[in-house]
Amino acid sequence: MTELGVAAIVLFAAFTQGAIGFGFGMVAMGFLPLVIDELVAIPMVAVYSLLVAGLIAWRERAYLSWRRLAPPLVGVVAGVPLGLVFLTEVEPRYIRLTLGVFLVLYCLWSYFVSLKVGQRAIHDRWGYVAGLASGVLGGAFNTGGPPLIVYATLKNWDKDGVTSTLQVLFALTSIIAIGGHVTAGRMTTEILQLIAMLVPVIALGVWLGGRVYSRINQATFRNGMLALLFIAGLVFINKALAIV
């Protein structure tokens, strides 16, 4: 029964990222701890995130821009090791609470103000900050998407530009995080067996999501990003406040 629940969550998470370009880590880490231990879910989702990002990056490879990718890439490389330290050394509730409040306020601002009046694209230097924050969250909780997505929406990139850039960053985050989990002894035989068993589910979810992705226009894509970020913010706040 546990395996079936994990498979359903992983399928939905892979479908989500396949359909809108991000969200695997947030969906998976939002629900998997309900059926398996969080310290089992974290290394498992790191591997799955790499597989999902790799499949979508290949699908969107024609739209990848290394100039656009460089600033957040530097931040991610610096941030993931810090996130792995946070996982074992720092009380995570305040990180989750701060991020959750920020995401909720950002989404409300974006929908009610930014989308109505328009905005100028922010400078590339903010990519370093977004990459660093994403790396920390990705290394600690596999939820590094929100800072990068906020950065991408503020850069006013098109749908394919956002998607292709995010996949490379997610894949790099996962590679570094997996190395940290292996070093820390979290990647057990039991976890590896579960990972191997559900690889076909990952591929199916990404394929199904890809069929939806091709039908989504730019406005729907942006609204979908904001909706998922808003939900993620509420999840982060709930997790932070639920910890006694």
C-alpha cells in the first residue's frame, strides 16, 4: 500500500513538472512525507528530480541559452552544499516559514499588481541571489524551485526559455545533492530499490505532462506558475507552524 501511494505521488509530481516545467520537488516533498519518512523521501526525490529534469531538458534543448543560465548556475553551485549542511545542523522551520510567507506575498503582488500594470525585467545579477537561495533549499529539502521561478517571472522570459533554463539548474542541484546524500549515508539499499522500481512511473508522468505542455499558452503558463507557487507557500507555512 505504501509503494502504491509513493507511485501515485511520484506520477503526479512528474506530470506537474512535465506540464509546466517545474514543481516536481514541491509536489513530491509536499505529499511523500505523509506516507514515508522525510529522511527517506529527501534522497529519493533528489534522484527522481534528476531524472525528471534530464528528460524535460532533452525535450526543450533547442531553447537553452547559456547566457541566460550562467548567473543562477553560479548561485546554485554555491548554495546546494549549504543546504546539505542546513539539513543536519539548522532548525528548518524558520527557513520554511520565511519562504512560505515570501511566496504567498509574491504571488498576491504578481497577480493583483504586476500582471495588471506590467514590469521591467530585473538585472541578471539577481540570478546569483536566486540561484544561491534555490541551491540552499534544493540541497536541504529538494524544493529549490521557488526562488528560480520568481527570478524567471521577473525576467519576463518566454515559456520555453523558463522551462529549458530551470531543467538544467534542477539537474545540477540534484547531482550535487545526491553526492551529499551518498556521502552522508542516506542513500540506502532500500531507497535505491524503491527508486529503481518507480523509474517507469517517472517516465510516464513526464510524457503525459509533455502532452499538456505543448497546449499551454504564455498567459496560462504564468498563471500556473503563480498558482503552484502560492500553494507551495501555504505548504511551507503549514509545515513550519506544525512543528512543535
